[in-house]
Amino acid sequence: MSESTLRANFLSYRGKAKILHVTWMAFFVTFLVWFSHAPLLSMIQESMGLTDQQIKVLLILNVALTIPARIVTGMLVDNYGPRKTYTVMLVATSALCFFFATATTFETLALARFLMGFVGAGFVIGIRMISEWYPAKQLGLAEGIYKGMGNVGSAVAAVTLPTLAIMFGGDDGWRYATAITGVIALLFAGYYYISVTDTPAGSTYFRPQKSGGLELTSKRDFYFCVAMNVPMFGALAVLTWKVTVLGLLNELAATVCYGALIGLYLFQTYHLYKVNKEIFVKPVDEMMQYKFKQVAILSVAYAVTFGAELAVVSMLPLFLKDVL
């Protein structure tokens, strides 16, 4: 296939190219909503009389739930398919957006931003959808387009939402601007549902025979995976501590959160064992084995790169406001 033909195929709006474009648009919408608050924080702070500490809490809560949400979302995609999962997420995104836009207290704002962290898991859904439609030789480019174009949603939010808030005027301008993104998410949920299918015609969508944990191929990898889960729950514990220091949680509530995190870690470890208990009885055939360290390396690399993006997109607007 020539380069011009390949480019034309990606730029068209039919067949698998339509799936690619509609899916990156869905990702675009989730990022538009997820980062809608960042460029509006100064307006929100002035309108609701929030302190600098409370603003920091909102920034922390916005990403707190994203860590476990991506695991849960991945499991939902495996079981229900990306079409239904993305549609439901977009509807939930819209509802959470309206919830945030109508908040009248800091506690309500904080709860809305915490729940909004689930929206950040939308990226996971599209990865599976694109991989179902594109062959290996085009998959890297297709997923690059999906991820790159979807990420633009945060930039569009930064450029357009403050202008919309100013146009509506008054203390509630940010509410109208935020609510508009909720309307977009709701409308696009319907469009996505009627526009895509999980696989091309004649293909089968394969669902896992086991669910609840990653399938591993050796006892060593099982223990490695159990250890790799510690940083995720550790990060959530640090976030809990930080929110407690900032005054949103009291000591009792923080203790309950720490206990819940320990319980969730043990629960996840149990399900991981339940999925992989056969490897303790019978070794996996060598042809079916893979090295979990490959997953671990990719996880660390993604944590560094996406973590940097989150920090810049979330913190930069307020930083520029304070220093310029």
C-alpha cells in the first residue's frame, strides 16, 4: 500500500477510519470535560470564595480516582465491549459535569471532582476498540492518532472555556461553560452508540474466560505483580494523607480510608490468585508464557509520561496566573 493511499484511508470517514475518528472524538470529549476545571479555577475560586488550600484539594481529587478507575474500566471493556462501555462513560461524564456545574458548596465541588477522576479512564476503552479494527502493521499509527487527537481535548478546554465563561458573565459564567461540555458529552454518547460496532463484520469479540485479575504465566511473575500493585495503593494513601493535611478529612475518616485501601489491596490480591491459581499446580506451557516485567516497564514509563502531562495541564493555568 502506497503512502498516499494509506494517508487517504486514515483521512476518510468510512469503514475502520470512521471507527478511529469517532473513537478519538469520544476520547477528546472525556478530556475536554475532565480538564474543564483547570482553566476556570481562578473564576471558581473567586465565585465561591475558596482558599488556595481548597483549590489544591480540587486538583488532587481530580486525579485520585483515575488510578484504580483504569483497571476497573479495562475489566468492563473486556466483558461488555468498548461500544457500550464508552457510551455509558460519556453519559456518566455528562452527569458528573452537571453535578460539578451546579455545586454550591466546596464539599460538593470536591466530591464531583473526585468522581470525575473516573472520566480519565476513557483512554483505555479506545485502545481496545482501535486494536479490534486495525491490523498490526497499522495499529501503531492508528493508536497514535487516537491518543494524540484525544489529548487535544485538554488544550481546547484551556482555550475555549474561559472565553465562554466571560461571555456568559457574572459569577456563574464558569458554571455555564462547564455545563456546555456536559451537553456535548451527552449528545456524543448517543452518536457514538449508533456509529460504531465492537468489531468489523464477521469478526468475533473475544472476552476473557477469567476475570478479576491479570493472567500470569509463572509463580515468580505472580509475586512480582502483587508487589507492583503496592505503589498504586501507596499513591492513593499519599493522596489521602495530603487531603487530610489540607483539612478535607479528619483523622477518623483518614483512618477509614487507609483501612479501605488495605482491604482493597487484599481483595485484589485474592482475585489475582483466584485467576492464576493453576500456575502453582502446573507450569504454563513455554509457548504460552510471557514476561510480566514487560508490563511493569511499560507501566512505569506511562506513569512518568502521563504523570508529567497531568501535572502540567492541571497546575499550569494557576501557576501562570500567579507569576505573570
